[in-house]
Amino acid sequence: MVVAKCDTVPQKFIVESFDNHDPADDRRCRRHFEFDTPDAALACARRIMDKSLRRTHGRYRTSNEWYRHWSEYGDSVTAPGTGFDPRNYAKVRIREIPATQGVLTKHYFCGGNVP
């Protein structure tokens, strides 16, 4: 058996998000950026998640209420190949954000290549 040698294309790490409120079978991902390294994609995914979480900062009395609202209506981010888990990240950040900063910056920039 002869195996054809193909030109290899470097792997790109893509960051996408979807609205948690959309039904699971009807979710449409919004593609944000693509990166050459998983670390850059992971950093971008975290920034987008922080923006989604801070959008509702201060509206809830408990972190459980805040998490429940995010899990129903917020944006989840996917970054295949990075090991990023948006639900776990949200749980951790909801505990950290009130102690650090709750101010939402209007724009975010990840610095990747826009597909």
C-alpha cells in the first residue's frame, strides 16, 4: 500500500462562542479569532468569557444566582484543542470577579487573526 504524502497545514486554534439561551440542537457558533498557539486561543477565550460574565456583574445576591443566570443566558466560549471548559471557568471567575473588578470594559481585543 502506498501512502500519499500531503502538504501539512499548521494547526490553527479557533475561538468561537454561542448563546446558552439557544436550544442545544439550534446553537450557532460565532467565530471570533484563530491562533497559531493554544495559549493565545486560551487567553482569548478567557477574555471573552470575562466580558460575558461582567455584563451581568452586580445584579445577583449570590454567586449561585449569577452562575445560574450565565448558564441560561450568557455566552459560552469554545476553543477546541486547548482544554478550555467554559462552565468550570465561569464557576471560578464568578468567585474571583467581585473581589477583583466588576467594571466592564466596552470592547475586548484578542489579537488573533479574524477568519
